[in-house]
Amino acid sequence: MKRKLGTARLPITSGKFLNAFPDLEHEFGENTEFDIDFEILHPRVKFSPQDGSNIRFSFDVEYGLKELGSMNYIIYDRVHFKTLFNMEIS
């Protein structure tokens, strides 16, 4: 990232979240910078015991948004992703 953008810091302002959270711009202003915490938890791969062809993959994503330098989260949530697919080795 440093080579491509010239910096390792990517400023994230409330204007970037305008579609998802329109109230952020009204409450904090357009140029307020935020920190994003992003963590992938509990990745799991499970092979179906019946025939072995079905594979289940799931993981949780926790994310939080807070003002730059603040310890208090404005938004904090956990999302669970799950997929099921067939795989055949021949």
C-alpha cells in the first residue's frame, strides 16, 4: 500500500459512509476522520459426513467505527457469513 499510495495511512471520513450511514455526516461533519476495526473470527470448514461432496464454510466478521483517537465506538456489529458448495475430485 505504501508503494502504491505513498502512505500506509488511508484517511476514512464520514463522507465515505454517506450511503450506508447518512446521519454520520450530519453529526460529525464531512471531513471527520474515523478508525475502523475489522476482525475475522471463527473460520470453519466442514465436510458433510453423508457423502463428502458438500462443503460448508463459515466465518464471523466483527467491525467497529470510531472517531480518530477516540475509544468509544459509534458503530459496532458482528456479521455471520455462511456458504455451502459441492466439490468433486475425479
